[in-house]
Amino acid sequence: MDGILSIIRDLLLIAGALAVLIGALGVIRFPEVFSRIHAAGITDTAGAGLIILALLIESGFSLISLKLLVIVLFLFFTSPTSSHALAKAAIHGRVLPLTHQDKG
């Protein structure tokens, strides 16, 4: 059983690291602020969630796993909220999405 759990843990770690790397590429490559916010917010939540899930498997059932669950809950609430706040600030600063800008 430990072998299966270690394989699952390793796959979750790899998937989380790939999600974070792809999100970083999206932040660099996307053309405007709103798509960059989307790339950062989604991959931050998914990548960190997968990595912490792997850490939960590694730690087993203990006080550490409870703390990791609290961290996951905190991330799942604050990451979308911060992305929304950044988008609202960009709109308030009169930054328009690429589809609404003059293409001439």
C-alpha cells in the first residue's frame, strides 16, 4: 500500500509543478492583464492544491495534515478573491480587455 501511495504522491507533485510552470509561462506570454490574472489565479490554485494534496498523502493522518487542510481552504478562498480584486482594480484604472481596445 505504501508503494501505491508514494506513486500517487509523486504524480500529484509532478502535476502540481507542471501546473505552476504552465501558469508562469501564461503570465509571461499572454498579451494583456486580464488573461494574465486568469493564468496566475487558476494555476496558482490548482498547482498549490495538487502539491499540498501530495503533502497530505506524505504526512498521513496527523496534526500536520489538519494544518495542510487549513492552508488549502485558505488558498481556495483567497486566490479567486485576489484575482477578482486585481481585475476590478484594472477596470477601475481604465484598463480595457483586449477585445474592447481599438485594433486600428
